[in-house]
Amino acid sequence: MIPDLIQELDANDSLAHKYHDFVIDSSIAYMDGNSLGPLTTFAQARTVEVVQQQWGGDLISSWNKHNWIDLPLSVGDKIAPIIGAAKGQVVCCDSVSVNIFKLLSSALALQPDRDIIVSLDDNFPTDLYMAQGMSRLLGSERCVLETLSIDRLLARLDSSVAVLLLTEVNFRSGERLDMRAITQAAHAHDIMVIWDLSHSTGAVPLELDACEVDFAVGCGYKFLNGGPGAPAFIYLNERWADKVEQALCGWMGHAAPFEFDPEYQAAKGVRKFLSGTPNILSLAALDASLEVFDGLAMEQLRDKSIALSELFLQLIEQAEELASLRCISPRDPHKRGSQLSFAHPDAFAICQALIANGVIADFRAPDLLRFGFTPLYQRYADIWVVVEKLKEIMTSGSYHQPEFQRRGKVT
Ligand SMILES: *Cc1c(COP(=O)(O)O)cnc(C)c1O
């Protein structure tokens, strides 16, 4: 029985109606929208339409007739208000990894006398891998990656650093960095900053323009619910629009791709970050899913996200049987994104047992159990159910069963 207090929270929830925009089995509690957002009813309908009417019926004329050709920019303009950006500065394409490579090439070209990329030891590995690849390609005279811990970051910033590559919300701990203060500190030394917003976009209010961010990337398939492998995005601050170049300069980023000019000439502004032909099916799904954010204030979403995670923590802290779960996320909700992570030596098996019991959480090696908070489709009652199931699993020790120890390719 769900306690009255929890039922009341749901009854008074001004975002409750959004639940119906999603296709979710009501018997499960989905706590993994930070890894893969669920299907929206909008994407479900649009995908069918694009496949049947546009691709199936109108074929190649759809590039003009259905404006496929401008989809990367029109989807970018829908993402812009979610990240605090004026229109015309966001393009939707490729993956976060590939987009980081492009932005690193742009930032380094703007810093001909500097060769150091600074990032954090615990950044998402693909961000570091792309910087390592750039360093191997350009050689150590032109590009060196240095990583350090967050407490040493500000002291390291000086005029030898070309680029700062940071992720705003850490994928393991959920710790959120101070975008405004760090960007300002970097700019005091003319360092370019690339922010990775994969765990931030659609989860927390952002103010990219107001913080004078240079460049950013973000993910389409997490809190934006664009679908598996949905395209990522690039934000290019307008002040750099005509000053930057990028290395993966394919025909779709050309000023006039259908002139088939043998010489590359970059398109104006953020369009130059396109490389090849856009992935229309995925872009269309993301475009449709963004309707969920229409007219929504990110602060309203954030308030509910904090309320959900605080309720979760409170219920966990009250439960003696859950004392072995050690919360590694910041205790202050304003210092974290929209997730909570707990360390436990059996985190993998506990996560598998939760999944078998209708609670979809995830595991991050080596020992983290991670819960994402997604106010658009989570109910307070879900939070209560998750903690009850977790208590059952921990008390009974059911997670010790052999079937919960087996690891697939994706964990
Ligand atoms: C999810 C995530 C990515 C994903 O990168 P892709 O290349 O799009 O798979 C990158 N960086 C961070 C911080 C992420 O959380």
C-alpha cells in the first residue's frame, strides 16, 4: 500500500500529466532515463509517418518537401531553449564522441601558440579517448592531454592551457560543476572551454549564453528521449560563429553542398559542424520527442527532480536494512545533477535483482548502483516502490542467486 503522503505528492504534481506522453509499462519503475530515455508517444507516431509517408511515399523529394535537409538545425533550435541558448547556435548531428573531436580541432586551431588540453581524471572515458586520439594525430608538440582532480583544477589554469574539456554532471557520482565560475576562471587566461552536457541536457536548467560558454556538446538519447543512438548536438557561441574551422569538414558543412565545388568552403555559423548526410530517422524521432519540453520551464522540472531524489535519499536513510549502501553523490541537491549513486561490493547483482523485480536501475563498474531521476514520467509512488523492493532484496539476500551474477556485453 502506497502511503497517503506519497499519494498526495502525486495528486499535487503539476507535471503528472506528462506521464501519458511516454510509452512505459506501468508495472515497472524506470530509473535509467539518464542512460536511455523511454519512447515518447510523439516519437512513436512520427517514426511511422517518416518511414511510411516520407521515405516510403515521397522518397527523395522529402529532402525538400519535408525539409529533411534543415532538420539538424531545426532540431538544434528546439534544443536551444533547453540549454539557455538563443537560436541559431545549435546543430544536431553525429555522436558526442565525434562532436568532441570536431570541437577540439576548432579550439586548438584558435590557440596556435598553446598545446595543452586539460580535463579531469574522472571525466567520461570517451571524452578523454577523443583527446588522446587528437594528441596522437597532431603529435605532442601540438596537443598534449593533462588530467587532474577537480580540487586542483582552478590552480592549474594559466596561459599555457589551450582548451579545458569538462563534463558538467559526472556520470558516476552525479556531481555538478559550477559552469559559470569555471568558464570565467578559464576565460581570465584566454582558455577555450568545451562543456559536455550529456548528463545535464533536459535534466537541469542551463544558461550557456549567459555563462558565455564557447562550445558545448550534449546527448540526444538520455534525458532528451531521442531513442537509442539518437544524434548528439553541438553548441557554438555566436561570437565564434565565423572565426572557427573544424577538421571533419564534409560536404554537408559546405556553404553550398550541391555546387559540388572541389574546394571546401565552410558554411556560416554552426552548420559548418555537419560532416555527412544527417540520419533522418533518428533525427525525426528526437525532433518529435522534444515536444515533451514544449512550454516547460526547466526550473519546474528541476524542482521535481530534487523532490524525487530527496524523497529517495530520505527513505533509504530511514531504512536500517539499506545501511550497507553508501551514497557517493553530493548530499546537497544543488551540487548534483539528476541521479544518485551508491557504492556496494555487490552492486552488479543487486541491480540485476532489481531489474528482475521491475525496477530498472543501472550499474557502473566497479561497484556503483545508479538511479536516474526523470520528473517527466516518474511518480513519487515509483520512488516509494523502488525503495521497498530494494529493502526486500537486501533483507532476503536474493541478489546472491547465480542468475544475478551473469554479465552481458552491456552493463
Ligand atoms: C553518454 C555520454 C557520452 C556518449 O557519447 P556518444 O559518443 O554519443 O556515445 C559522452 N560523454 C558523456 C559525459 C556521456 O555521459
